[in-house]
Amino acid sequence: MHTPDRPAVAPVLASVDDGIARLTLNRPDKLNALNYATIDALMARLDAIETDPAVRAVVLTGAGDRAFSAGGDIREFSGSVARGVAAATQEFVRRGQAMTARIEAFPKPIIVAVNGLAFGGGCEITEAAHLAIASERALFAKPEIRLGMPPTFGGTQRLSRLAGRKRALALLLTGERFSPAQALEMGLVNAVVPHDELIPAASDLARRIVRHAPLAVSAVITAVTRGLNMGIAEGLQVESEQFARMVPTADLAEGLAAWIDGREPLYQGR
Ligand code: COA
């Protein structure tokens, strides 16, 4: 039954198949624009997935045939902007930055399947995710400059780290659209596939990861994500710490023993 504080249609759909969660941004009539309810729902879904040992990876995509996401919900955040700096920062910027930071640091791999438009926040989610596959129908843009503002969900920070300062600045300062081929070339996505093969390709990539020890997968994500924002000496320290965390685990003993025995490892996630 529909109640006022519980929307009839979930803003983020979730299903699990063979240990891989599929999350779907679900406002297709608004091109999956990221209103506050959608961001909060995505965060809640990630909270549930983090503590569920049965889920090993996430494929994140958008509902409908047009968009992954057209970015922050302009009508909604205009209201926050109208209420001044404190409201705009708290309600809009902090919420969006928390979402992309959560995606970036999530301990299980998150693969974005870019099924259409990825503008603004949709592009920023793609930047923050560990991996991304784009449909040939995907289209990217950093259009915030056209609204008279810089990006606010990490979009001034992560793209320049991924693609280099000048390539990022050209996209950030013009707001012009760019193709999946350009996204591939600059390292924003890992692959571009025919539209019908998008979810199978993302799921296949997830399966090729989740066959490995869960703690080791998480350690790799942590070491790369934290290390990228550090000097090499500090990053090597993080790498060493992540390895040290694996030393007492049953799964490292199993991985080494299986190799020595010439058999497939059987991991237990501990
Ligand atoms: N915020 C809020 N609503 C959005 C939205 C956004 N970012 N992007 C699209 N929508 C809504 C439209 O208002 C429209 O709703 P309506 O049918 O109730 O009027 C619906 O989604 C479909 O979008 P529409 O603009 O009609 O589609 P289009 O094909 O003509 O244009 C875009 C597509 C992506 C070019 C256009 O929607 C757009 O410019 N969106 C904003 C992109 C942006 O600047 N994102 C960064 C925000 S920080």
C-alpha cells in the first residue's frame, strides 16, 4: 500500500543473481536524475550489500532506454541553492560527495554499466566506480558549467586524475558531450560494447573477479583507491598493510596451497 513517506516506486531497484547484485537507478521518466531520495536509496542499498556476505560484487545501471543518469536533480537542488550556502552544501554537495566517495571506497567491486546518458552526476558516478562498461549508446558530458556552477560530486577531482588535467579541463570548461569511444580512450570506462551485450558484459566482468578471494579483492580496491591519493612511499605502506591483513587468513593459505597442489582454490571469505 502506498504511504506518503514511502514512495510506491523504489528509486533504486535491487536484485541478486549468483552473488552479483544489480542496482538500477529507477526514475526513467526523469532520465534517472539523482534527486535526494535516489541518492539516499542508493546509499542504503550499498549499506545492505556491504554486510551481506552472499553478495560479492555490484553492477550499477539505469532504468529505461535513454539514460544511466542525467545528473543531480536540477529542480530539487535549485531549492537548496535558493536557501543559501549552508543548505546547498549540506543537502546537495555533501550528499553527492558522500555517495561518490562511498562508491569509490566500497569494499566490493562496483561496475557501472552505462546504458545511456551519463551527464553530470551520472558521469561522476562512473568516475568514482571501480570499473565501467559503456553501451555504444552511452553519451557523456560534464554540463554543470552551462548551469553556472562547477561539478559538485567529485567531478572536478576524479576526472583530472583519470584522464589528465587538460583533457578534464576541456570537458569541464566547455560542457560538451563526449562519446563512449572518447570515454574509453581517456580511461573513464574499461570497454564499450553493443547495447544488448551491456549487462552480460558487466556481469561477466563481475564473475571473473568474484571467483577470487573476497578479502584479497577488497584489499586490492583499498590499496589502489587510497594509494592513488598518496605519495608512492605512503602507498607502498598501504600495500604492505593490506598484504599483512591477508597473512593470517584461511583464504591466503588456501590460494597458496592450491597453487602448489595444482588445483583450483576453494575460498571461504575468511
Ligand atoms: N534534473 C532534473 N530533471 C531532469 C534532469 C536533471 N538533471 N535531466 C532530465 N530531467 C527531466 C526533464 O526535466 C524532463 O522531465 P519532464 O518530462 O517532467 O519535463 C525529463 O527528465 C526528460 O528530460 P528532457 O530534458 O525532456 O529530455 P531531452 O532529451 O530533451 O534532453 C538532456 C536530455 C539530458 C539534454 C536534458 O534533460 C538536460 O539537459 N538535463 C540536464 C543535464 C545536466 O545539466 N545535468 C547536470 C546537473 S548538475
